[in-house]
Amino acid sequence: MRPGSIGRRRDPLPGPAQGLAMAGRSVRISPRGPARPGAPLAVADVDGSPLWFRSRSPLRPSVEAFAGAALPSSLLTDRPLELDRPVSATWLTGARAIGDVMHEWWGFHRVDPAVAAIVPDDDAARRAPAAAPAAAPTRRVALCFSGGVDSFHALLTEPGVSVLVSALGFDIPLADRTRWRAWRRALDAIGRNTGVRVVTVATNVRTHPFASLAPWPMSHGGALAALGHLLAPGVDELLVSASYPRAMPDARWGSHWRLDHHWSSGSLRVRHVGADLWRAEKLAAIADHPLVRDHLRVCWELTSPGLNCGTCEKCVRTQLVLARLGCLDAFTVFPRRPLGESIDRLPRLRNPDLADVYAGFAADAAPPVRAAVDRLQRSEAP
């Protein structure tokens, strides 16, 4: 098994959703007010309830942003989206391709959005041959940034990143201001030290009555892409970091190399990056960087006011990789606790392949760590 592999994902099929009882009935998406760039709040009525994005930076209430956030729930519930504003032909073609993949993976329905009109290609004029030679325009590149291994690796290795965009209401809930303030301090420090502009957005996408019907592990790719559409035309390209490598063909995830590029429109290119490496390989490549050592954020269990609890499975696995690299003590973002004790505190692993991953990472670790991993493996034995 390659480093960082967790084997075949065992994704559950979606459970019953209230939208299934209304299958066939369209979901109307109506952006409020004139579609003008520059406002700090973008709102649309989605199935009768407001779906909103708020930022201190200018936002464009793009219909592709709202439709992308709602599309997975549309495919799950068999309710077509009804878009009352023109939509990019590129986006519409991509939405159909996304439906095909989600049908293949999870049995979602194939539902074609109903559109008022189709824009042939928003940037066709820009691509037309110029009458006189002109310098190639500089690409304005935004990166969806969570501070994890994948997005940190993209920040430090992908050329031309000029904007970091992070969202309150994704992995950090809207009401969790304590943890959000801690992340904002880290994010601002990263922006200052890299010279990259930071944009934060707050959104109710995970609590919206319709958009939240599709499980977040399956639907978050559309929400990530929405951030780019809201920032366009201020950015031309949105980078989404790979969670799983192409070498894991059975990995099924809402952000994926088979999906992300299909969220593009005529004015925004969405690009999936980093799928050529396993996460452990990415971590090895960036572990010496001071910003990573001071600001890496891998925890998603939200059991500590800090960036990382240090005791959840993902925190422990990350520390095990760092210990193998010989640099765990240099990381200030994890609580100081013996790694063997943290491994002993882990509950039974939900994915049985993870026990083998731990064994591989601990092969040349200190004796207390190897002993703890041995105990973990025995607990996984049938």
C-alpha cells in the first residue's frame, strides 16, 4: 500500500431526504437584485429560501455560483434546477458531466437544469485574435485554502497564486467564531508572509434547506467552485487541491479530478491540482517550511479551540508522518503530548485499511510509538 493510502473508500449511499418526496418539481434559483459586481453580499432565493455569501471583498452574484452549490442536491432529489438568468454554455455542459459521474458513483439522478438562456462563452471575445499583437494577459489565480496539507502544498508549489480564499460555514460552522478567529489570525499571517491576498467568505450553504440535502462529502466541490464564480471576473482561475491521488481510482469524493474541472464557465477555469501525489508525499515536500510548521490545520473534529486538537485520527496520523520525517518537534500547531499516548487514545478505526497505514509509517519509529501502533493493530483484528 502506498504512503497515505486509506484503501477503498466505503462511501454510504445518501439517506432519505425530504426533497425526494417532491421529485420532479423544479427548484427555482433567483439571484436577488441586479446582477452587478462589487457588492459584498450575494444572495439568491433557492427553492424559496435565501442562499447567501458574504465577504468584505467584492462579489458577483453569478448564477453559476448558486446553481453549482445546489446542483448535487438537485441530482440527489431528482428535482431540476430552474435558472431564470442566462448560464454559461461551458458550465451547463459541465453540469451534465457532473451528473453522469455522480450517477455512476452514488446512484444520483441525471437531471438537466432548465435555463432561461445560454451564454455561448463569456470570454469568447477575449480569446478572439487581436487586430494587433498584444501582451498575453496575466492569469489571476485563486486557491481554495483550508490550511491543510493539500492546499498548503498547492500554495507552495503552484505558480501564480495571487488570492487565497477561505470560507466560514464550510468546515468551521458559522456560529464557531472562536475557531474562526484563530484561523483568521493564521490565514492573515500566511498572506503577509507570502504576499498573497486573502479573501474570506461567509455562507449558509451547509445549513440551507435545499443545498444541504446532499451530504457534504459528496457536494462540497460545487460549493468550492461557487467561491471562484463569486470572485470572477476578479480571478480567471480557481485551484482546488486534490484530497486523493489518481492512483486511488476507487476514491469517491465531492472534490475530485473527474469532477472539479467541470465546474468551469466561460469566464472561470476551475482546475484540480496535486492529484499526482499521495498526501504523505506532499507533507514530506513542505514539512520544512516555517509557515507550514506554524500554521498547518488538519483537524476537522472541532473538539479544541485551537487549529488542531492533536488527538483525532487525522491529527494523530499527520503527527505520525511528521515523526517519521524527524520534524514533529518543530511543529507548533499540535499540543505537546507523547505520540504513543495519542495513538492509544484512538477509538477503533472505521476504515480497516488504516491500521496497515499506521504500521507502515511506524516501521522505524521510536519503540513507544511502534508499541502503540501494535496495540492499535491488535484492536482491529477480527
